[in-house]
Amino acid sequence: MRGMDDIPYKQKDLLSAEDVARYFGVGQITVYRWCKEGRLQCIKLGKHWRIRREALEDFLSQHERSTTLVGRLSSFLRVPDNVLAIAQNIDILHRLDAAFFRVGDARGGLLVKFYGGEEKSEDELSARFENNGLEVGRLKQEGRFLMKAEEDPLYGRGDALSRLIEEEAVEGRTVWASFDWVRQVDLSTALEQQERLTELVDSRQLVVKTATLGEVTDQWPSSALRQGQSLHSGTILAFESGLSLSRLAPMPPS
């Protein structure tokens, strides 16, 4: 790939979608999709998208830094954060969990896996995390990895997380918490649970990931799925065909 200084339009502060498409060797539709997904920060002037050179450089650095799942999530996740992940199948969901916790481990956080509704036991889930590169044994010895069984995953997630924060006295340490929806769930119940988690994230140093299976969200109306995504600061789509990471942009002023 050519360096930024080799771009013939280097004098421009704002690049067009055509400029960026020509640089990457992709179609303009791909650039528009990156903009709409929030992966490439763009400005819409009238009917046209414009990209700042600094935004393009950030986009390049993020994608050149790492091609691993852990590396991509490390560039994507913030503190605090509240993200929704949709996985194609249960194996990919477990890979996401392990990668999420590996990022939290690298940042010195307290890692908490809330599990319920799965057929796997705590030991089986821990073994899967180990197989996906998470050093569960070491983390448990350090007191930085907790497994919390959910008696009823449909209710009380926010309360359970709030109690854990108080019990563990995590002052000065970020909590990285993972929840999953692996079975069909009433949509209003799911949204209510996510609203409570969002309230917690907004007031504390938390990184919360709620993952669900594609077969679950396939049953939701598209309008409801958009509402669910709006409760989170970011969305992760993980399929065998690829990974998509996007951010919810704040509503601009009038």
C-alpha cells in the first residue's frame, strides 16, 4: 500500500469518497459503508461525504496495528464502554468472550463472566476460555477472574453487577463484565435489562459486553434491533465471513 504522502491529492484537507476509494482500490460503495458504520469518521456536506486526512490516518493505523481478534477489540473498546455483540454461533460467541477478557486482562481489569442459560458448566466454559488463549488459572490465582452463575438471566442483571462492584471493593480498577443471551428472550425484557446496564456504565468505570446469537436477533423486528443497538455505545458483528465494529455517533446539535 502506498504511503499517505504518495496520494496525488495530498494538498486536500478534506478527501472525497472517490479519493479514498481510489487510494484503497475499492469501490465508493465500500467507503460509504465504512462511513455509515462509523468505522471511518466522515463529514456529510450537503449530499457528499468528506473525510479528513487525520481521520483516514487513524483508520489506517487501527487496521495496520493488528489483524487478530484481540488486537481489533483492543483498538475498539474504550473505558467506560457498553457494547452489543451479535455472533453467528456459540463457538464464535465464546471466542469473543475470551478476546474481550484478554483485552481487559492487558489493561489490569477485574474480569467477570456472568453465565446463565447455557448448557455448559463453569468448568467447561473456563476450559473454552483457556483454549481461546485466556489464562484463566493465572487470573483466578490473582483474584482477577470471577465466574458468576445467573439464577435467572432474564431479570436483575444490573442489580447483580452493582452488588458485585460493592462486594469486591473495586475502587480504582475497571470491571470488565460479560453477559450473554443464548436463548430466545422476550424483547421488552431484554431491552429493560440493557437499559439498567447502560445506567451503570454511565456512572462507573465499567466495560460491559452483552453478546447474543444471530438466531436470537433474527426473531426481533428490525426497529427493535435498532432500539437495542441505540442503548449501546458500540456494536460488534462476528461471523465466519468477517468482523464488523461500529460506534454510535452522538446526535449533533441543531
